[in-house]
Amino acid sequence: MTTTSSRRADALRRWARGDRALEAAVALLIESLDGRLLDGPWVRPVGSRRWFDPACAYAESGALSGGERRVLAVATSLASPDHPVDLGDAITGMDPATVWVALRALAHAGGVDTEEAT
């Protein structure tokens, strides 16, 4: 991850802090696919701060690969009740490493820390 991406990731984490679903959505964007989804228009700047815009992500996902669209769909669904996702379709279309990131994000959103689950 580049320095710029690292700063963007830190800013997103600060923005999401305290809301488990947003924390999970942000973690999914940061930790999957080498952080490539941090560079989309759905990561909005406000001065030096950043926030994830699920409505933009929902509307702008057309130019992404299938795996990228699935990750973004899960993150969008975590961040907004307006955009539910079929997890069966989303998970079965992800590579194994991304599935684990998504499962950890879902567990976090549900209040389960990964240390508790092992």
C-alpha cells in the first residue's frame, strides 16, 4: 500500500470509528484486493478527512471486475441498509483470501471479534 493509500485508509478508519458496520465496511475496502477499492470515487474527501459513500459505490461499480464489484457490494451493504446484497452470490464469486476478509468484516459488524471466534 502506498503512503497516499495508507493515509486514506487511516482517515477512513477514523471516520468509521465507533460504528461496527462502518468499521467492517472500511476494513473490507482496505484489506481486500490490495486496497484497490480505496481509489474509487466512493471514497470522498472532506478536507484532509475521508468517508465512504455507499450510494456512490452502488451507482459507480460498473467499471470494476466481478470480484471488485462483489467486495464493493458487501461493503456498501454493511454501510447502508438501502443497498442489501445477496451474500450467497457475493461470497461464491470471491477468491478465497477475499472471502476470509469478508467473513472477518461480517463477524466484526455482528459484534464478534475474530479473537473470540477462534
